[in-house]
Amino acid sequence: MNILICGGRQQADYVLSVFASKRNNRIVVMNEDDRIAERISEHYDLPVISSDPTKRYSFEIADITNFDLVISLQDSDADNFVTCKLAKEVFHIKKAICTVSNPNNVEVFQKLGIDVAISDSYLLTQKIKGESDIESIFKTSSLENDKIVITEIKIKEDFWCIGKSLKDLGLPKTGNITCIFRDPEVIIPRGDAIISLGDMVVIASAPEHQEELVKFMKGELEDAQK
């Protein structure tokens, strides 16, 4: 199996201890912390790319197109999401696993195409250690949360929000924009991000607020466009 492991400190050691012991695994590590990268390279005698896993050029340097698995263990949920989406959608890595700090992101990430999102890095390593077949991990459901719905809204030419920055949009507090798909990019929202025609805006909310948020983005609420 061809495996890319991104980021992590002690978590990376735990995961590497599982996979590196199997001779048929080809492992590449990507870590932007030079000290951690050097230590892993020396201890495990593995190729380590000292670069940012959220950047496309890092993947190009690593030459990992069509790998079987990416595991992202970075501190930031947003970084883990971007790394996994980049790996799957641009470099065609088959499966993606990541840790998340916020348990509410588990279902959100899975709805957006991450195969397994686990809210505790220790739980991740225990699942790996306890599985004789790594493929069974991909079927695991973790911390399902039926109180969150994911709404994908395609921005059309008659939407009032075109050209608005997120900080000026005034989105109701009942929802949160989790990401913006702008082919071929995946944009993690910041306040200065601008909504453009053709964007796919992904909003997380409680089910009872879904219709309100869709109407807001279309400009069909009285509070919109003020």
C-alpha cells in the first residue's frame, strides 16, 4: 500500500509505528516542521518532504499521485480538510483520513468527501492498530451528529451575494460557511473571501435553519441586501 502521512508530532510517530513495520507498505511523510521531519527521516529511514501539506507544490515534490491513502494529522481542522481535498481531487489519492479538533466537523468533513474524520488522534491510532485490514477503516462511522445538515448552494447570476466579502455578507448566525468550491480550488473561508458567480458555497447549520439560509443567499429575505 502507498501511504502519505501529513503533519503531526507524536501522532505521526504512532501511525508510523503501525505502517512502517509492514514491508509491503511504501510510506512518504510530509511535515513542514524541519525538526520533526529530520527526526522522522532518521528514526524510520523514510523519505520525508519538509514542506506545507496544504500546498499543491508540496504534493508535486512528493510525487504521490494515485497513492492509496493519505492521513492528515495537522493541528488545524482547516489545514487537514484542504490537504485531504487536494490529495483526493487533484492528485487522485484513493482514500483520506484526518483528525479534527472540533467534533462537529466530523460529519461535515465526511459529507464533503473525507472518507474518515476522527476527533481524537488517539482514537485514530487505536483503530489502525486494531484492524487487520486497513480497508475496513474506511467503512467506520465516527461520532455521527444528526443535528447538522450540509447545504450546497450554487451561486447563480441573479444572487445578490455575488461580489460580497464574507465579512460584509451578514450571514445569519444560524449557519456557517464551511468552504467554497471554485473549480479547481477549494477555498477555506476567511473574512475577506469574495463570493463569485459559479461558486459552490457549503453551509453547515441545524436542519430547521436550512431554508432560511438558502433564501438569504438568494436575497429572498427582508434582511438580505441591507
